[in-house]
Amino acid sequence: QVQLQESGPGLVKPSETLSLTCNVSGGSISSADSYWSWIRQPPGKGLEWIGYIYNSGSTYFNPSLKSRVSISADTSKNHFSLKMSSVTAADTAVYYCARIGDFAYFHHWGLGTLVTVSS
Amino acid sequence: EIVLTQSPATLSLSPGERATLSCGASQSVGSNFLAWYQQKPGLAPRLLIYHASTRATGIPDRFSGSGSGTDFTLTISRLEPGDSAVYYCQQYGRSPLYSFGQGTHLQIK
């Protein structure tokens, strides 16, 4: 059973870069046709897909965030990472990493980590 | 950009009753790439249904999905207190590639 665990700072200052890592166990992020994604949820609100990485290097992003986001993978550590630049208070959210199955659905989720953007 | 609209926003029912949750899409969802998730407070969402009507691993048969094109339904029969949660629909394929509805809050009285 694949398990995912997010880690990273819980507080980021406005205009700085948010950086999170998702550690994966029970499966390899370099497996063929493995898609690994980030999703966020502002407090009390709905879910927003951020982007994914597959085959350890190819990426695809939500157009609304594309200019500020990057996702990378480290196969030696079996983890993938999110960077989001120029954050504002609107980026305050619980950030989830997830594994995409059947290229269309989020089958496995991490527990989530709250990131607050504040000075 | 595709928009998923869920109704009702809130639903309050008693144990043993049946819940019917709707998800309407502003454009046709190709190949029925539509999923349903359950999210309880403080927890990550859990996949319930995918491909509009296929139950995910370990999901009881009280949960069923139906629909096609722009109209989809999640039905929960024989409601239990543990079914209290927010339920989200999610589509794949239209821009943005993945998107979610705003959620339906289901309360079991």
C-alpha cells in the first residue's frame, strides 16, 4: 500500500518561496506511468489541483498557478517536491501530495500539511 | 474552463435513509472521467467512486455512482453516522486538467 507524507515549513513570509516535500513509501516514484501530484485546500474551502510530475521528470500544472510553481523528483530518496514562488496570504492552505491512478484519479493521499503565509 | 457544481450544498438526513448528491458539469466530462471523494474533518479526502460508477478498493456497496456527460450522482444508501462528511466530485480531462466541485456537506442527524 502506497503511503505519502508531506513535510516542510508551516510558516512562510509573503513574497517568499514555499517549499514542500512528499516522501513516498510502499511504491517507487520512478515506476512507469507513475503520476505524483500536489493539491491544496484553503481553510474551510474546497480542493484545488496544483500540478503533477510523472516518469520522474515530466510535469504539468494548473494554468492558474503555472507561472509560480515547479515540481521536481529525487528518485534516490523516493520523494518529490513542490516549490511555489511569490506567495501571498491567498496561498495559505493545507497542501496534500497524492498518487494519481488510472491517470485520472487521486487514489492515495498524504495526511496534508498546513502552510500559513504571514509576516 | 470546466466548472463542477454540486447540489445541494448541505444535506441533513437520518440514519437508515438514502442520500442523493448531484454533480453538474458546465461541459461534458469525456469518457465519464468523474470521481467522488469523502472528506471528514481534519483528514485527507478518500476516493470512493471513479469512472463515474466504479467503487474504489474497500468501499462498501452502500456507495454507488451513476451518470454521464454533464450530470452525475452519488447515492449513499442506509446512511450511518460515520457517513457525515463533505463529498466532492472531481473531473479529469477538461481545463484545468483536474478540478473539483465545491462540495456537499452531509450531516447525519
